[in-house]
Amino acid sequence: MKAVCWMGVEKMSVETVPDPQILNPRDAIVRITSTCICGSDLHLYNGFIPTMEQGDILGHEFMGEVVEVGASIRPEKLKPGDRVVVPFTIACGRCFFCERQLWSCCDNSNPNYWIAEEMMGYSPSGLFGYTHMMGGYSGGQAQYARVPYADVGPLKLPEDVPDDKVVFLSDIFPTGYFGAVNCDIQPGDTVAIWGCGPVAQFAIRSAFMLGAERVIAIDRFEYRLRLAEKAGAETINYEQVDDVVQTLKDMTANVGPDACMDAVGMEAHDDSVMYLVDRTKQAMRVETDRPIVLRQCIKACRKGGTVSVPGVYAGFDDKIPMGAFMNKALTMKTGQTHMMRYMKPLLDRVQKGEIDPSFVISHRVPIDEAPKMYKMFRDKQDHCTKVVLDPWANGAKAA
Amino acid sequence: MNQIRSILRAGARATEPTSPRRLGALIGGGALALLGLTQRSKSGLAMAAAGGALVYLGARVDRHPGVLVAQSSILVNCSPQEAYQFWHNFENLSIVMPHLESVTVSSGGRSTWIALGPMGSRIVWDAEIVNDRENESIMWQSLPGSALFVEGTVKFETAPANRGTLVKVEMRYRPRSGAIANAVARMLGKYPNFVMRQDLRRFKALIETGEIPTIEGQTHGPRSKVVAALRVADPTRPIRPESQVREVLNAMRRIA
């Protein structure tokens, strides 16, 4: 089959690889009909998250049709022919954490638990196509994928909803929603959201769904700010203001946003001196992340407010304003998304017509063009917001 | 590559500080590393890495501690009965402990254990259960006259508030000869407690989910030759590949 492989930093390639096989009794094989490039894949593309290996298949946002299931999967749970969307976190459904709905903290799904344990103390769940530290599972930017614990993760879909409307249930829609849930929104609240990428776009819409009075979106790309405005957000182009924190103060009558969301993560941009310092440290690999947005979130947030972090961080960060965080009595909520909490309720919203997630798609291309699209998405060329890959277009052979 | 591997193994067995083998590993490894570094190619890099590994093995002074202890504990989402029943049939342990080739249980609480040592060698001992408290604890010991004195204890405690069962394991090994000591040290890896923790993780996953998570045998794109060479030269790589664990598991399931 065809698969998008990581062959080194900024080196992606579409390779012909063997088809995936069932390896464990609760596995399933999915024939992929739609798959996407995620903003978090760009961290791997840029080489900022350790434990990638040449030949790894990327991709954690995919959906398709079940073609084979392992011996332990009961037909009422999943059977060949079922149309499913697959969550990017892999969860066993039986451990302490899964039983408490902390799906992205599953204790059993990472076969390389000890690597993550070295770095973080304990390992979160395994992820598709996202470093060996997170399990080393082959991802879904391919024609087929092996899905472990397939009786827990994949959500069965009705036939009448097109791929474009449901494929984002695999990650970015629930992730944006989870980011908004973590803002602990109360009536009258103002939520400031850094970044206007795909996750943030869903977070903006989710914040309004959850009752936010105002959403202020911050980015530097006009086309992304316009998309945020369409959802009803006020916007700040941070390249056109002196100081984002001061601007937010001015916009909120010196109260500050009740909740601040970092939907940017480890590769933030800025025009300050600190940015250059972080950028240099990151290039020298003495600091894994550039926590510019996180610093601003903590500083800008109103006293007693909440900082929500759906943006991906990999390791160690410098100059986090702990003084502000402690003295202002802030709460920080984080985590990879507990996908299985939100997929079904959000599917219901899509079916009821409350939201059409396809608004975020800017490019639909055959899988063969994936390497080019990685670069375009990274460099924000051609107003790129979200790339959906078709694994079977362009006469791609059936394995 | 096979040659390098046999040299590596020889290096690993060199235990005397003044052993000519150890000296050979140091000098040969150093030369190999230098030669590799002067060639600016991928194969040169692999050569340098292999040389480096050789030096590392040569420089490592193996000591024989009197007793090797491996201990760890884990919280498993199951009842003490389930955990006890799994452990009480020692044959199950080879599924979660890759350094055990097999355990065969015979009558009267006796069992024969076969562990994998260096270079495919086997360490065999017989053991018997010396204390057995149903759903609470099991203690076993090797029989007198075995090449190895082994003592194992596993305890099962109910965790508070329905949080499952706390499983605590301690295994003590006292080898009778230097060669066996080396083999046991190799079997347990560098950090016996670390190895035990991995074993217990596999045990927990198997009990909770019915399988052991793995990516062994999954599809992927072309791997780097340098990494492949490093992996072969890795002195800490698993003795038995995971795929064999899976075969054992499948066999178990067929029988069940």
C-alpha cells in the first residue's frame, strides 16, 4: 500500500510498504477513505520531538471502512464493513484511567511505556504515527491502518454523512472542544484564544457553544483571522499591535480574559527578543519548546482565571512566569484529548446540523502530494488551513 | 556483521579486568571506531558505532554481587483471585517475562524453569512452592543442588476504594559459580528492577486487556541501515524478540 513516511527532518516521502496485519486479538484493519495532515505533524516534520525513526508512517486523523477484525472483537462492537472514524489516542478501555474517562492517559496502550516514563515520570496513551516515545504505532496517512483496541476507539458512522463532515472527529474537532471545556466557561466569560489554526477554529466555535460571551482570537495570518471572525470572534493580529497582553487589557476594561487558551504550542512565533532566544535554544536542542504563547496566556489571564493548553508541548520550557501563575491563583488544564468522551456527542451535533466541520478544509489532494503539502502547510502558503488527503485518488493501485 | 556480533559477545563475556579478551575488545573497538569515523559515509558511521559499543563492553567491569535482587510492584485493575490464579500457574510467567524460555509445572508444587542466558545458552533450575496462601501470597524456592539458588515472593493486596490489586514481587538469585552469575546478570539486564517493572507492565496489560501491546511486526517504511546496525550491536536489546512472546500468547489462547 501507499504510505506517507517520515524519512528525516523536513523529508517526507510516499513509499510503497507492506499492508498492515492484525497483530493482537483486539486489532482491526481499516481501509482509509480520508486522512489529514495535523498541525502537530508539523512538529515532527520540523524535527522538534525526539524518538522519530526513519520509515515511520505518520498520520493520526483518519477514517474509513473496517476490512478485518481480530479474534477477540465481538461483531456487535465492530465488524468488517463498518464505517468508522478513528480517534488519534489509543485506549484499552479497561485500565484505571480509561474507567475514569481519562482516555488519553490509558495505562496499557503504549508498548514503549518506559521511554515516556523516563521523560515524564509516567506514560500517557499510545498515539498513531507520533514518535516511538508515544508507542511507535504506524499512522494513518496511508491506504490501510492497523487499529489496536478497535472495540474501544473507533466510532461507527451512519452512511449518509460525507467524510468531510466527520473526518475531523478523529482529532481536531474534539481537541478544540476539549480546549474549550478546559476553559471552564461561565456565563458572561471572555475567552482569549492564541492561534487560529484548525484546532483553534473549532475551539472558537466550541467556546460559543459552551456559552462564552466573547471570544478574542489571536494570530498573524489575515486569512485565518477572517475565518475566526466568521464564527463571531473578535481578533488581534499580533504583528500589528505593540503588546498582546496590553491589547487584551484594553479590550476587557482592565479585567483580563476569564480564560486563556494556548492553541499554538511548542513552535510559537513572536517578534520579541525572547522569541530569538527561544528559537536559538531550540535550534541547539537545549530547550525543546518555545513557550511564548504560554507565557503570554499566564500574564494576560485575569486573577483566578483558567489557562487551557491544547497546544502540543514536547519537553522542557524556560522562563515560565510561575510567579504570576501562583500569585494570581490561576488554574491550568491540559492533556491530549480524552477523545471517547466527545466523539459521539459531537457527531450528534454534526448530524443535527449545528456545525459543519468541513469549513476548515482548504486543500483536498491525492496522497502522492503529501510531501509538498507538508511544506505548504508549514509555511502557510496558498492560505493553507487544513489538508485532506485521498489515499486512493490519482489511480493509486489497490495495494 | 556476524563477526562483529561474535566479537561483541566475546567482549561481553570478558570479566577479568586484565583479560586479554577485554584488552582486545578495547583496542579493536577503538581502532574500529577511529576507522569508521575517518570514513565520511553511513557505513563508516555504523562501523564507528559498533567500535564504540565494543569499547563500552570492554571497559565495563562486570562484578558478581552475591545476590541479585529484582523487585517491583504494580496496581492491576483486577481482583486478588485473578492475579493469584495467573501467578499460581508459573507456566504463565514465560508469557510476560521474555527472559524465561519456559516454566513447566509438575505435581506437588514442583516446577522446572528454563531461562535464556548469553549466546543462546540456557539456565535450568527446579523449584518448589514453599508457602502458598490462596489469593494472598506465593513463595517458591529452587531445590537444593540446583546450579542457582532462586527465591521468589509475590504478594497480592486489595487496594482501597475498588482500585484493584496491588501486586508486589521480589525475586532473589544467588548463583553458585561465576559463569552462572554472568548468565543471570545478562538475563536480568543492567537493572533488575527495571526489567521486573517491564515484566509487571506486560502482566498488567495481559490481565486487564487480554493482550500485550506491541508494534513488533507492524508495517513501516524503509529503515535506516545505520539504525539497523546499531540495533544489532545494542548490548541491551531484548534476548527474545517480542514476536516470540506473541507466539506463546497465541498458543496459550488456542489451548484455552
